[in-house]
Amino acid sequence: MSHQTVIVLDFGGQYNQLIARRVRECGVYCEVKPYTTPLADIRAMNPIGIIFTGGPNSVYDPKSPQVDPAIFTWGVPILGICYGCQLMAHNLGGRVTEAQDDSAREYGKTETYFDSACKLFKGLPAQGITWMSHGDYMEKVPEGFALVAHSDACPNVAICDESRGFYGVQYHPEVNHTEHGTDMIRNFLYEVCGAAGDWTMGDYKETAIRQIREKVGDGKVLLALSGGVDSSVAAALVAEAVGSQLTCVFVDHGLMRLNEGDEVEEAFKKWDINFVRANAEELFLSKLSGVSEPERKRKIIGEEFIRVFEEEAKKIGRVDYLVQGTIYPDVIESGAGDAAVIKSHHNVGGLPDYVDFKEII
């Protein structure tokens, strides 16, 4: 079955996968694409709507991530969030500048007032808390856009051109701190984009399993398992897809909760897979001894994790595919692409330049 699709265009922010999660929670299929994706590829997906994400840059900086203005001529609704809002304004004749005083900069929880006649805020309270994070200011709003939300400090918290289906908000509706934020995203999907709500996470599971089977064929798969949710979910999907073709190397670093290592091992007994547990608690604790700086600890854990994994993998023999179950926010928070480093993650930030594996799914 072919589902309606919404594209989240990634400009290097920290919440990009969270935006996609909110869209999926609303029953709409969604994919995250980098801003460098050719417009022809995006158009070929026939999206019913596009969401521009936030990002750490300033739209007026020549080096900042940009988008081909042709995207605004398709007749496809667009929701710009934070940087995405300012990018829309910048491209459509508005003017974005650095805030000249603190009153124009907004960070954290902010009392915000909404025009409930706007489709984005349909059926929602006229006042509530939003989560702000912007140091730039829309000095001039593009022609044809209305101001549909404001705060005590900022007159243009949200803008819209409903005739073209263009909406921009300078806050983050995808985070829990913004009251009714998911409802706003739902309104964009259903009131603006005409979503049918024909997709579920169950659809994703079946699609993912089918794609893994098609790619792997009769090949052998090796997976690095830390016991966290992300790598465990990846392991479960691959186990469902290829069963005994999968070998999981569980690196037990001794840093989990009491008895959690045993619980991880027990959980994977339901599948016919090869499960290898590397008990490396003493190694990890010795390497971390005397280290107090959090980022240095993460780097050490990452380095040792991959080295222990490599050592165990060499005992297994040749494999065709390596699976690293790392959720996208971990990759982004570790500084991938255009994002700034928040904190490195154990199987991202400490990854050495050289590893012994060739193919990754």
C-alpha cells in the first residue's frame, strides 16, 4: 500500500527526528531528508507537506544551509520551524537580522498568544507556553503573510500565508515544553495538508523487516548491541527478518542498572540468533578510573566499546553486513552534519577513524 508522505527537511537542528516522530504519531508517514537532497528527488516522493526544521545557523549568513526557492512554487504546504521559519521569510521577501537587544531574543518557556482563526491553531487555546530558541529576528515579514502569534517580546512569533499553505513558527512545537505543540503539527497535517491518517508504526515494522530481508538475502549479519533501546530495537528487527543469519555481540560494559545485562541476554532468547556476551566491566571501569570530565568519559566508553566489539567479531569470521543501532538524535547530538556537538554518545562520539568492517545497514 502506498501511503501519503510528509518530508522533514533537515537543516541541522537537534530536534529533527522528534519532528518526524510527532508526524508519525499523528498517523502520517514521514521521512527526514537532508537539506542538500535534490529537489527532483523530493518532488518524486509526491509529499503532501514539507516541514523545514530548526538549525544552529543564521539564514543571512552566506555559508548557512539554504533551499532552492523553487520549492515554494510547487503548491505544497510548508511549515517552517525556528530556523525553518526564518528561512521561509528570507526566501520570500522578508528580512531576518541579528536581534539588537535581549528583548528580541527568546529562549526557553515563553507565554505566547495565538490567533485561533489560523488553521494551525484551530480548536486550541488562545494563550499558552511555547519553547523558544532564537537569537535572530524577523525584522520584515514577507508580503502576503499575516502575524498569527505573538509574545510580550516578539510581535511575529508565528506567521502564515494561508492562500499558499505556508506557515512559520519561531518556537519548537515538537518538544513537550510547548503546550498543544503536537496538536499544532496535527492541524498542519490534517487542516492544511489534507492528511488521511493512513499509516501506523506497525506499517513501519513490516516495511523495515521486508527491506532488511531484501537487502541481506542469505548473507551474514553482525550487530553491535549495547543493551540500550536503540540498538536493542535494531537487533529485534534484524532478528525478525533474518533469524540465525544474525550474530549479536553484546558488550556488557558494567555501566547499566543492576542485573540489566542478564535481562538483555534473556530478552533475546526468543529468537534463533547467535548471541555473544562480552563481559568487559573490569576493562571499562579501569579505563574510566580517575576521569571526571563527562565528555572525556563518553569518548573513552565509545573507544572501548568498538574495540571490544571488534575483538569479539574477529572470532566469528567473515560477515556481510554490520548493523549499528544508533538513533538519529544520538548522531546529531554528537555533531553530525551541520549540527553542533551537544554530547558524544558511546557508539557514535568515540568511534575510531579505523574499524574492521566494510558494509553497514
